[in-house]
Amino acid sequence: MTHLIRELQKREEKLFHCVHCGFCLPACPTYTRLGDEADSPRGRLHFMRAIVEGRLEPDSPAVTRHLDRCLGCRACESVCPSGVEYGQLLEGAREVVARAGGASFLTRLLPAVMGRPVLLRPAMLLARIVRGTGILDRAVRRLSGEGWSGQVRLGLGMMAATSPPRLLSRSMSPNELLGPEEKMDAEMPGETMGHGTRAAVFKGCVQEGLLGRVNHATARVLNANGFKVVDVPGQGCCGAVHAHTGGLKGARELARRNIRAFERAGAGVVAVNAAGCGATMKEYPHLLGDDPEYGTRARDLAARVRDISEILGTADVRVGGRLPMRVTYDAPCHLLHAQRISAQPLAMLESVPGLELVPLRGHEECCGGAGVYGITHPELGGRIGKDKVRAIVSTGAQAVATGNPGCMMQIGAGLRMAGVAVDVVHPVELLDESYRRGGLYR
Amino acid sequence: MTAPLRSFLAEVVSAGTLLPEPERARWAVNGAIPSAVLMPSSEEEVGRILARASQEGWGVLPAGFGRWLAGGGGANVELVISTRRLRDVQEYEPADLTFTAGAGISLSSLAEATGANGQWLPLDPPGGEEGSLGAAVATGMGGPLGQWYGPPRDHVLGLTMVSGDGEVLRWGGRVVKNVAGFDVTRLCIGSWGALGVITSVSGRLFPLPEVDVTLILEGHQRFSLLPHARALALSSLPLAALELLDPLDWKEGGSRSPAGLVVRLLGSREEVEAMETRVPREAGDAGVFKRLEGEESRAFHGRLGRWEEGAGLVLRMVALPSLLGAVLRLVEDSQAQWKRFPAQEGLDVRVAAHVGAGVVRVAVWGISLEGDGLRGGWVEALSGLREVLEGMGGSLVLSSGPAPLVREVGTWGGRRVEKTLMQGLKRQFDPQGILAPGRFAG
Amino acid sequence: MDGNDLTEPLPLQLLRDLQAAVGTDWIFSDPDRMVVYETDAQTAHSQAPHAVVLPATTEEASEVVHALHGHGILMIPRGAGTGLSGGAVALRGGVVVGTSRMTGILEVDHENRRALVQCGVLNNDLNAAVAPYGLHYAPDPSSQSACTIGGNVAENSGGPHCLKYGVTSRYVTALRVVLPDGRVTWLGGQGREQGAFDLAGLFVGSEGCFGLATEVEVALLPLPEAARTLLVIFETIEDAGRAVTAIISRGLLPAALEIVDRNTIRAVEASIFAAGYPTDAGAALVVEFDGVEAGLERHAEEAARCCLDAGAREVRHAESDQERMALWKGRKKAFGAMGRLAPDLLVQDATVPRSRLPGVLARISEIARRYDLQVANVFHAGDGNLHPNLVYDRRDPEEGRRVEQASAEIMKVCVEAGGTITGEHGVGVDKRKYMHLVFSPAELEILRGVKQVFDPMGLCNPGKVLPDGQEAP
């Protein structure tokens, strides 16, 4: 087994940054619910160290179980005084575990589909067709929450959650069935912050497949703010799911493909509206650190990657029409903890006239989405998700905004299962709607 | 005096340690005069005395100036050891804000020593500043200043004691923070001599306040002042003392008001001025406060310290501060009941409450047990009062009173305490059980 | 009792009893899983327990402890594992009783300024719960975002603001305790000064050796209405020490006086909690005053003057609450940030009389030089509570030995200066070997006797606090 832990050993120095202070425990959604230090960041780092020191085998059921239970939300990084790069260490550890044969079927299946357009596109089309029939919502209402059917229910709920929000106008929304290849540029007036900079929109896999409307909104809003949005053929999945589940090799291939695609497009800014993808792309230099050919190119791309809120959450953003809505904001972990972006999404929402932004208790805590966590860990994921739903309901908001497809689906599914009529939207959609109402689009 | 005791005194005790015969009567313990009163001049001498007393099984009562000889138990006391000759300031480094002094130093002498450097020990236990430091620690009772500065346990950093079998033991130290070993210092505070003879005490000092102001609100009776007292107790003002007095004596043997609310303000000039303007407002527009400053204020509180001097009966009642009204009502009813006893209509009953701490003290002058059924009446009245207080979760201590009454009613009452633990601890320090026999666990 | 045989599994009947007490979900004994419980925040001592049990209530905890007692199995209480003296380590095997599920705030009685909480409540969470009433729980250990009230009780924790407000012991008014035989009792309570030994006072700081405090009643204080915070930059740490003495001698009583030295500043500034301390400074002093608004400004000015007279290079005033928090955050996260300096860290803790600070500091740097070690100082200067932290790499056994020797010398220096071997982190496993520096054999005997009164069978957190000849030399 020793050859397998070399990956972790390379990171030994990073492991040593952990001084075991325990400040991360209360930030960890699994520790706060389970109370077991094996389910805390410090505990997981301790497992890794024990593997490196040869005291534990990487295929130990305890290691597999507790590393697998990590949401990967990286809330621990935000409170770590030693700056331990937990997310990166976790990826390494999961690869070791996966290669030692510890990963579950589902954690192997998902990356396999997402990384392959040949499989992904038909899957997404099928999902949209099913969603269009309205059968999903009915199933969510009817299915029991217990056991296996509960997992199916959550899965269907997540798909249903990608339906367009009721409170926003649908006139400009693209045909939900056609989705991906819809044109996304529109003629926009005005000379604003973009000054004609070439901007590319990273489309992602799930985002483009099920939430194409968010990509369109992103393009329109960028356009309205003076960016020249360019199309980037050949881009694909960012590789996050692969990296998070221990498939670093697959993640590297996807990263290389994206690097090539965005280099060809020559965009000054790569706008990302999926926090998980943004976090992964900003970490391409780390992922490809040992790659002689792609190392520098990864840094070039990462330097141009911006979350959409980083671009628009400034004083220069154009102001649209009134959107009298009560909205609350939930911070995606990969935006708040991985990218350390906290104020900009709020600034972006606050720039919308008439929008009432109400604070969300526990907004900094994971929603339990974490990819397909709710399906792989139904009980724990369900508890975390329910806590989030309860907090959202207590705000009395009409919509909850969050900038990551996984979170939108998880929260949306949770709200549907609880029978709560609160819309889930991406913040940029609200800005887009405000622009539409303000007549910025012609 | 027994033969062994006589020979012991000749062998072990140095000249000047034995109190001359005529003065011995003043040191009666609950009515019984001890065989000898010893005033050793060093902790080693205390050790020699106790070692021998342990061998012989002589009961010993530790004391300072002999004001608290009636602390429950006290049966079979052969010897009283007074620490009055252990009165040196052993260590005093103004820059450390700490001191170490012999237990027999009076609080006023200590104040004189530290006052020269602009520092003080903010401790005003019952009995006034002519009491000894050791007694303040051994009895553990706070006074009015406890409102802000806390009871003695908050001021003591360490102490030296001589255990029942004559070992000199040092606990704590003269540093402000010290968690080495178990907190025996805390255990000894308020142990009323049952664990050892405290011979020296290290404590924490404070800078003397720049300004000392006392604000007094007069009232017709205690209940009219109660709401104002509670309002002040619940304000965020750092009041040095908050006392409710009934009646209020302005001067020694001088003019008297039915009741008074006393607020003491200590601090910088700005701080006290700001508080002065706020006190009447926070008290709920109670009327005009009279104002004493500097020496006048100090003198007033000095008198307050000796408030119970000469009283035939002193009770100390504790309950939650929010129950102050109920406790005062109890006292009122009791007062009326006592005055209906034959030949007791001339009783002078005074009440003083530490409003923030929920402590109500009652002092009675003119009490008599000589008369038909009087003794039985008093016993029943006090036992009943204690029962009601204990039912409220509080307690009643008979601090001093006629010896037969103290014997029958008991000093401490029946609070449920961990007798096994108490007895076990007592044995560690006093294996032969000679110290303060009958007190607490003894 | 030498402990439980580490190679023997727990008796099956005991496991069944424990499961009956807490349910199957809350007891773990898979040996691989136990690895994460082998240390607390003091990583030099490690030993995995036989099992971990997480009761949710006093009643469950009582059943658990009763079962352990019945089988003669050791009980090791553990809060959040943030302790710095190895107090929560199952040094001789046995069962860790964790408090992570006892997180209920049972009562906030604002009228009497008290609260009753379960022991697993975080210090910060208690403060958040009482803040709406304008109250706070004063002891603020630097780990307050993560440490539990039960842990604070066990260690008698301090914190930066205990210069003015005092330590945990001052604020704990009553304890509900599961004694080592499983019996439940209340210690302290109203009028505890009356007619009984202060058992709650004795229990606070007993480091889990007397039982498990499951419910804690604490006194609360009104939140200070205002505060002024200064950050003062010095060229040398000695200047900073002199400034502290000057401030105290002037009769000022700050709420906190904290010093961090050059090495610490660098570690903090390299972490995500960078607070803008200049990295070329010799030391930084944080001075805070709080209370009613009036007078604070003048106190702050007087303190600033003391600092400038002592040779301060720069005095910064925190202008907003935000700046104040950032400034404190850097200080409070200093310990974690030291992970940046080297793989391992020995967080030291000792107290000396304040006036001896400059001399002791000089001795400490001399010792560190002699042993060729890097030392980073963080300390509560107002209390004379030092944290000379030694950074090292445990993979280098020779360096490890030098750290041990240097630590022993530092302890001696502090005790000789009139101080003690621990100010707030506790004795735990780590400091047992220094106990004879501050206690005579007779005193140690009494401490052993006191422990026996609570725990006659020696089952409760053995191998802690008291030297028993088994500690490392």
C-alpha cells in the first residue's frame, strides 16, 4: 500500500501546519451534528497523518467512512489560524482512498458521466424532458422520505429544483428543452465597467445542462455592463467532482482541456457563476503544479478566473429597475470558504432597487448539497439540509439566492420536500430581472 | 486546665503566647471558656501547638481577634489559637498589585500599608475594617463592595495554613493566575477554621479610586425603595456598592431616616461624574439623591461596616436577588411576630441588604431569652424563618446570638451538602478532627 | 491503579451497558477510529482510548460513569479537545466520555444575571445566548470560539480580559457533577458561602480528576458599554514590558494588557488573520480599557503616554469595533498561526509576578539561545502570565530533547522569580514533572488525598495533575 500514500506524503509539510488547536471543530457541519472528532477536520487531518506515518491503512473502513462523510465545504479553512489547506489535502487523501478501493459506486459513477460530453448531454436532455412534464414535483410530494425511496425523492427534488423560478419573468428565458446551445449574446447599450473587455462565460456541466438560464443571465448582465461576451467552444466540466472524489487524474485531463479552450478564446476575464467550478479553476495551478507543460498555463487561466459576483459586486455595476422582493442569501461554501468571497454577492444584491435583503442565520454553513451528499449520506445530509430549510423559512423571504448549482438544487429540493414555496435563484438572475424591468435590454 | 495541657504550655509555647488569665473570659466559645487562648508568633509555633493538640485530641478553635467564635459547633474547645501576633506585611510589591501579609493583620493596617502606594484591597466584610485579614478569608463573607469587587474568594491568590496535625502548607501563590494543582485555596476560604489555621494570605490589590462618591436616596420604608434598588441592580452601571438600609443612620447616634438606598461610586472623576448623572435616571426617577464625597463617603461606609456592632442577634439570609422583595416581606412579618413576644416590644430591628448579591442581614438589639416561653418562641421563629428561606432555595445563617439560641437553632441550617465529601476532605487536613470541632463536617 | 490493559478489549457486558445508556449510535470503539482521540491540542502526549462515549444528558452520563466504575474501567472526560496540557488524553487507556452532545443552554436568568448550561456548550455560544440581554460571560480564553464551558471549568481557564475580570472560578456558582462512581450531586449554589466547604470552588480547575461536571451555573456581567483599544509597537520586548509596569504603577486598570513578540507577529501576519502588525517590530502591546464611556479616553491617553515614555515607536488607536475585533483576532489566533513556523509547537504556560517580567523574559531568550531553539512569546502581560512557545520538529529527536530541557529550565526560572508552572493551561500530563517545584511532599500528599476523597478507586482521568513516579523525567 505504501506506493499509494506517496501522494499524501508529498503534502506532509502541509499536514504539519495543523497544530491540533481544534478551532475548526465548531465550523464543521458534520462534527457539530455528530459530535465525533473522527468527523471533524482535525480528526480527518489526523487520519491523514496516521496514514502518512504508516499507522493506519488507507483502506481502513474508519478512514474511508469519515473522509467520505466530509462535505468538502471547507468552512474549516476560514477559521484555521494556521492556514491549513484542508481542501487540497482532502482531495489527495480521497485519491489515496479511492485507489485503495475504498470509494463507493456512486462516487465513481458521477465523475464518469460528468467528464464525458457523450454521456452528459443525453443525460441532461433526458432530465430536462422529465422536468418539463411536471412529474418530478408530483413524485416529490408523493414519495416517502424513508430509506431508499427517500434518496430517490431527494434526487428527483434536486432535478425539479432546477425549474425556472416562479417569481421571475419567463419571457426571455430560453426554451428549457433546448437548453445548452442557445445563443447567449444580446445587443446592449451603454459604456460601463467592462470597457469592451472580452469576457468568456464558463458554462460548466450541470449548470449548462439544467440551469442554462443562469448562464444566459450571466452573459446578458455582463453585456449590459460593457463586456464583450465571447463564445468558448470546447470548454467542459471543470473537474471538481473528480478531484473531490479522488479522481485527480481525470480532473487534470479536464483542466487541460479547459485551459486549451480558454486560451484559444483569448478572453481577458473568465466569468464563473458556479462557485464550485470557480474554486476548482482557481486551484488549477495546484492541480497541475507538477505538469511541466501546463503549470504556467494553469496559472495564466486561474489569474483570469472571476466569480461573477467579483465582477459585478462593485459600486460601478449598472442599476436596473425596481424588483420589490424579499430575498435572503446563502453563501456557497466554495465561494465563501474556498474563494473567500463574502461581501461581493451581497453588494450585488444590494445594488438591485427595491430588493429587500434579509440576513440568513447560518448562511456561512454548508447546505448539505456538497455534490450528491444528500444521496450518498441521506441521513446526515438530510439533517443538514433541513436545518438550512428551517433557517430560510424563518426569514420569511420569497426567494433564496445562492451562486452555485449544487446548492441551488439541494436547497430547492429541501424546500420542495418541506412543501415550502420559496424560489431558489442565482444572484445574477435577480440582477438580470432588474435590468429587464428597468428596460436595459431591448 | 489539665495536667498535660499545663506541662505542654510550659514546654512548647514561648513567652507572650499565652493570653493572661483575666482576658480569657472574653474568648468564650458559645458560652464555654477555653482552657487556654494562645497567640503564637510564628507559623512554626502554630505547627508545634497543633501537632501536640492532635496527639492529645484537644479541640482547637482558630481565631483572629475573637469576633467570630460562634461559627457553629465549637463544643469541646480546649484551645483557641489567635493569629493576632502574625501581623507582618511579608511581601508587598506595588508594581505587582499583590501583597502577602500575616493573617492577624487588621484590614485597616493593611489599608494603611497599601494606601501609601495608592492601592487597596476592596474588601469590607461584616465587622468592619478592625477585623483581621485571616478572619475575612476564613469566614469568606463579602460586604457591600462585593457588588462590584466580589467576595473574599475573588481577592485571595494564595494562603499559608497549618493543618490539624501541624504541617505548614502553602497553597496558591502571589501571582494572579495560577492553576497548578487543585484549588485548595478556594476550599479554605469560608471554611471557618475547620481545615486549618490560616497564618498568612496573599491577595490582589486594586488602584485606589480617584473619586469616592456615595449617593443616598431616602424613603419612608424599605419597600418604597425596592423597585429603585432592583432597577439599579439591573442597569449596566459598574456600581461599587448598592445597599438597602432600614433604617438609615446618618451619623453615629445621630439623625435617622426610615429607610435609605445607598449607591457607592468609585472610579475616575469622569467615570463617577457620568454615573452620578445616570443613577437617578436608571433608578427610575426616584427623587433627589443626597451626595457624600471623599472623606464623608468613606466615613459613612466605615460606619456601615460596624453596622451590627452590639446587636444581640444577627442573621444573614441569602436568596436569589430577584427574590429580595419576598425576603424583605418575610423579615417584615418576622419583625412583627418578634415584637409580639412578651417583653420584646422594645426590640430594635435593623435590616441591611446587599441588593446585587441577594444578601439580607438582620440585626436585633434588645433580644432577651429570659421570660415565659421566650426561648422556645425564638427558637421556633428562627427555625421557621430558615425553613421558609430554604424552601425558596435560599439559606439563613445565625451569625451571632445568645449562646442557647445558637446551640438550639444551629448556625448554618440544613442545606443539603455533600456530607461524605466534606468529611473526607476534613480528614485530609485534620485527621484527628481537632479543629473547630462540630463545625460543618466535623 | 496502573490503568487498563491497552491490549485487552473492553468487557462485552460493559459495552452492552454503555449502549443501553446512550444508544448504539453514540459509542465507538473501532481501534482505527480511536486514533483521532489520541491527543488534544497538546500533541506531545498521545494514547488512544479503548472507546468513546457521547452522552447527551446528566442522566446518561451518570449511567455511563456508573457502568465504567462497576467494571473498573478508567473514565477520561473530554470537551472539545482544545486543552494544552494533555488533560483529555487517555494516557492509560479507558473510555473517553465526550461532552460534544451536551450543548443545551438550559436557562438564562437575566434578572439574576446567571445562566445554567450543559457542559458541552461553547464559550462563544454562551456569550451569544446572553448578549441579547446585554450580558456576557467574562472569562474569554483565546480558544473561546471552540472550547467548551465544561473544559473551562476543568482548567479554570483565564483569558486576556481576566486582568480586570478574573478567571473562570470567579464566575462558576454551581456545578452538577457526576462523581466517579456515577452518583449525581450539586456543588455550590446560592449562599454557598454559608455552612459548607466551597466544593464548587475546589472542583473548578480539577482537570477532570474529580468527576464530570455536566451542568454549570455561571454568573454573568453586564456588557461593558464602551471600550478603547490601543495597539502599541515597540522596538524591543523589554520596552513593552517596561510600559506595562508603567501603566500599572500609574494606577490604571486596563481590561487587558497583551504582548506578542516578533516571532509571533510574523506568524500571525503570515496567517489569514493578519491584523496589520508591523513584521519588523520587536513586540506589540495591546491595551484595552472598558466600562462606561466617560473617562476611557483619558485612560487610553495616559496609557499611550506611558508607552511612549517607555520607548514605543508607534501608538495606534482602534477606531471602530471592526478594527478592534481584527486586532484582537490576530492576538487570539496566535497559537494556531504558529503552525506556520515549524511542524511542532510546545505551548508553554507559566506565571511570574508582573514586576519580574523583563528579567524573566531576558532569561528565557538566553535559555532559548543556549539550546538553539526558536521561541515565540505571547502573553497576558498584565497578569504576568507567559506563553513562551517553543517551535520544533518532532521528527528530530535531538531537537525534541533540547525543547524538553529548555522547558524545564524556563519553569525553574519562573518559579524562582516567585511564579508558578502554569497560569491557565493546567498541569495535565505535561507539567506533572514540575509539580515538585511548587509543592512540598506534604502538600502533594494532601492533593493526592483530596483526589482520593472524590475518586477512591482512582478511575477518573488518572495520570493527570499529580506526579506518581510514572511521568517522564
